[in-house]
Amino acid sequence: MSCQEEQQEEIETIGELIENFAGDLVGGTYSNGSDERDYADQWFERCWFGMIPKPTLLNHLLCWGYDPEDYLNAMDNIETAKEEKKYLEEHPEEADEEEASYLDDDIADWEEELKSMREDWKPENEPNMDEEIERIKKWVTDRILIFNHK
């Protein structure tokens, strides 16, 4: 049996084919290897999709090898810690000063992580961060839908 015949047996649906191609294109979990990633990237560039990408935060994160989901998780962690800190300020009998200090340290660490991820990002104009975050959320949601549809 040839390699092509074996591959045809492994990919049973067009969805699986697209899933594998998308995995190669974004270097995702379902990537088939470096050669496949290189060919998918060549196709992307040749079709002009990558010629002049918009300098979005999502584009920046992907180009610099960051996982957009990590960006969102750091944002969520900051929001959760701020809510916990506010709760502790409103209910001082339930907290000690050390706990609040840990929250401050955690918030500072996550804010530094976000800053580091954005460090070399050069948007053309002042970015609308709500739109940038929504774009990242949509990308993460779409990736989950594509790769976890089985």
C-alpha cells in the first residue's frame, strides 16, 4: 500500500482534511510536521493572505509564537484577582494582610506577562483594545470548534 493510500484511509472526511491543514497552517496541536507546516505557509503566502497582514494584537501574538489563549487567561486571572481583592477589602474579617499582598503580587506578575506579550507590537493607530480582545476571543473559540468537533 502506498503512502498516499494510507493517508487516504486515515482521513475519512473533508472536515478531518481541513482540520489537518489548519493545524499545519497555524502550527497547532494537529500539525503533521515541519514539512507540512512549511508547505501550508508557502500556500498561505503565495495566495496573498499573508502579504500585508493587519498589525492586530492577534497577528502579533501568533507571529511571535504566543498562544492567544494564554493572553486571555492572564487577563481573566487579573480580573479574578481584582475581584477577590475587592471582596477582601469589603470583608476584612475574612482576610489577612498577607493574602492581599499575594494578590497584588499575582496581579503585577500577570500584568507584566501581558506587557511582555505586547512588547514589540506596533499597531498603525491607537488600538481599540475591546476590538483586539474580541478578535482574540473569536480566534480561540473558532480554533476550539474546529479542533474539538470530533
